[in-house]
Amino acid sequence: MRVLKNIHGAPAPQSEPIAGRETGMVRNAAGGYVFPVTDWIRLERFLILGTEGGTYYTDARTLTLGNAAVVRRCLEADGSRTVETIVEISVRGRAPSNDPALFALAMAASFGDPKDRRAAGEALPRVARIGTHLLHFVSFVNDMRGWGRSIKRAVGRWYTDQELDRLTRQVLKYRQRDGWSHRDVLRLTHPKCASGQRLNDLMRWVTHPDTTQVDPKQLPLVDAFQRLQRAETVSETAGLLKEHAWLSREMVPTEHLAQKAVWEALLPNLPMTALVRNLPVMTRLDALRPLADATRAVTARLTDPEALRAARVHPLALLVASRTYGQGRSERGSSTWTPTPAVAEALEQACVLAFDHLEPMAGRVYLAVDVSGSMGWSHVAGLSNLTAREAAAAMAMVIARHADRHVIKGFSAAGGGGPSSGGWAHRTAMQALPITGSSTLREAVEATTDLPFGGTDCALPMLDALERGIEADVFIVLTDNETWAGRMHPSEALRQYRRRTGIPARLVVVGMTATECSIADPEDAGMLDVVGFDTAAPNVIREFVGGVAA
């Protein structure tokens, strides 16, 4: 491990811009130089976080025109740049959900000038890459100003410009979302099909499925789907799934998904994320018995490093899946199962392997972890089967393995010098935690257990770094409690750290069990609140740390 380097050189005073970053700073009313939060930064926040403020909410927040006012301002300022930004963030997968990008693109298609509406229409296939994306977009458009000619043309081209077999799979797999079906959309848009009879036949079948005769030679995929829908026996369904590997779980009639043979037929072609998600179902249906061929196939895939790397499954998602599978019962429903030992062991191994496949985290990281006793029993908002301590330990492992330079400390009541908050009886200071790149999850959890704990004063990490001469590009605080400020507000401590070191440091505060959090200054591009903690949160944090999700 390379520890953070000590501070050196003369820091820039707040009355002067930081050397080399003069063009990106502005002078505020008090005479100091700061990094402004421009509308373009707010637009990126909205596209990545789903809100233009500096807060990521792990629970679903409704997207409305009211909380996307920045999109309109950016469209008015530079519509082309706005559409390009929407496309870039969506295509690169920088956001945990594609919905904000679809919502913003719907705004561009609805409220932009003619040039912007045309650009939004041309960008639609790049942002709405699968059928469910298109139906989300259609729902957003319908709730805005409705259907103009340019929107109808753009949506129609989404169908007519695609390769036929790919389009067929999309309309068969994602048949209905948000109250809209492809039949509804095609009847509304009336796309002109100039690319051949087969596409016309597909469109006719989608809009009139009960009265259209399908020619198996012209539309073999539709013919196979229809046979799957008409299958009366489990063996017939399983046979079709084996014959046509492209048939997916979403296409199987619901009543047949309760049969073991159907899942055994689906298993070889299940994507990794779908495989992990459906392990409890397959176990409950006795498809993953000890020593069975299916069990051996599942464990081989779960422990294949290259398969895990290609699927890009986050270790936190695997940790949640492992915990759910091992406990033998659903968190939300009433279903139960008896875990198969080999599968449970393979899931644990997959979690360990997945830690090695994460992208590096940029910059020098100071991670501050709440070590209070409640971390061991409070459950995470967004990951209900993990305690806050387990989630924090997993995040610490990510930092230890993938942040090249880092320190990991806990808020402890132990002495040891350095800055502290509170009176003598409640002294809180930062204490190093023995978590390294080779630590296991059990060791990381133990490192945060049984320490004398102090209050989670979110200003302390910056004050500690100043006191000890630690250079850090980002401070990350993980806690299960309502965060609070001691003798100095965290935003002021961060500004003081920036002022005295000349480092444009950032601060992320994660309130794992919170429903609201208000540490981040929304006018500071370098601060982020994370409310709750789900499997997407680590990537949101990594993007922010990299300086692209400010």
C-alpha cells in the first residue's frame, strides 16, 4: 500500500486562485476564489444522480419537470451541447440508472427548438438502446407536451432503422413498460417501412397479433415465440428453450417458470446477473441439488474470473446475493429454500474474485468509518440484508484494493493526539484501521468492531489530515447515524483544507441508514451526499472521485 504523501510546498491563500486552475475558479462575494457550480455541472448531477443538487438517493425518486429545471436552462443556453452531454453520460454507463438521461432527452425532444428536437431524435437510438428504454422514453414524452411530428418520426425510426432480428428480440423481450406496449407505440407513430417485406410483416404482427398469420420462413423468431406461448407441457417448453437459445426468461409463460425442467433449460444461457438473481428460485425448485450437473455448471460459472470480469458484477451485489441465498428466505416475499452448500460457497468465492475486477479509483483517498456499536445491527437503506458495518467493511476493501494511495481511519473515542471534537469525556479522534488490500471481509468487519467509538463529526477527517500533513484528493465518510457537525461545519473544514493545502479536495458523506442528508453544500461542486447505500453507490462515488460526477 502506498500511503498518502505529506503536504509540501506553499499553499495558495483563499484570496488567490490555485495555480494552474485559475480559469476554472471565480471570485466570490467575500473575496475568496472558489469552484463554481455551473448549470453544466448541475446537468451532469441530474443525469448521474437523478437530482441537480449534490445528493444521490438510493431509493427511487420521481423524475419531474420541477427537479429537472436545469435541463431547460441548458437547452436554452446550448441545446446541442445538452444533447451531447445526455448521450455521453448514457453511452458510457456513468449513471446507476438510464432513466434521468431518457427523461432529459424527452425534454429536449419536447421543449427544444427545432434544431434541438431534431438532434434529440437522432440521439434516441443511442440513449434508448433496448426496448424497455424506448417505452420509458415514450412514457416521459407523453407526460410532457405530447406527440409532435418530430417525436413520432424519431420513435418510428427507432423501429425501422434496426436490424430485423435484433428488433424482433427487443419487441418480444420487453413487451410492456410504464403502461405502454410496442403495439400502442406503433399505432401512434405509424412508421414507414421501406426496408423490406419482413419488417412490414413484423410491424403488422406487433399491432395485430391475433389476426396476423406468421410465416415461419419470414419471421422465424416470432414463430418460435408463438410456439413457446402456446406450449402446453413443460417438456415442450423446455425443448423449445434448448432449441432456440435466444429465447429468454421474460418470454416464458409465467406458469411454466414454476417448473424445474424449464429452469434447467434456461440455465446455460442465463446472463450472469440473471443467474445470480435467480439462484433462490432454482434452488427452491430443486434444480440445484448437491452433486447435480446443473449445480456443477452454476458453481463453475460463479467462480470463473473471466466470466465475472465480462459481466462486471459489483462485489457488493454478490455480497448481497450471498447473504440472501445463505439465509434461505426472501427479504421481501415469503418464499424460502434450503441453500445448496456448493452454491453458497461459490457465491462467497465470487464475491472475493469480483473485488479484483473493479476499475481503479482515482486520486488519494481518506476513508473515515463510523465504528459505533449500532453499525453492527442497523441495516442499510437499499441493502436491507446487510448491516451498516458489513457494507462499510466492503467499501473499505474496495478502497484498500483499488485506490492506489489511501488511508482508512475510524471515528474513535480513544486518545492519541490530533484534532478532536466534543468535551474531554466525549473526545473523538481519528484512529487508523488495520484494513489492507489483502484483508478478507471478515477481517475488515473485525477491524471496525469493539473499538471505543466517538461521534461522527464529519469535519474531523479534514482537520486530522491538516494536523498530520496528509495530502488527500477526496474524503469519504461512512456512517449509519444522522451526521452532525462539531466545532466546525464539514463544508468549512473542507474549504479550510483546500485553502491551506492548495488541493481541490472533495468530500463524500454516506448516510447508510438515512432517508435525508444535508452535509453537502449544493453550491460546492466538490461535495456529495449519498442517502442510503445500494449496489450502484460505489460506482457513483467512483465517478465523483474521478471528477466527472461533480
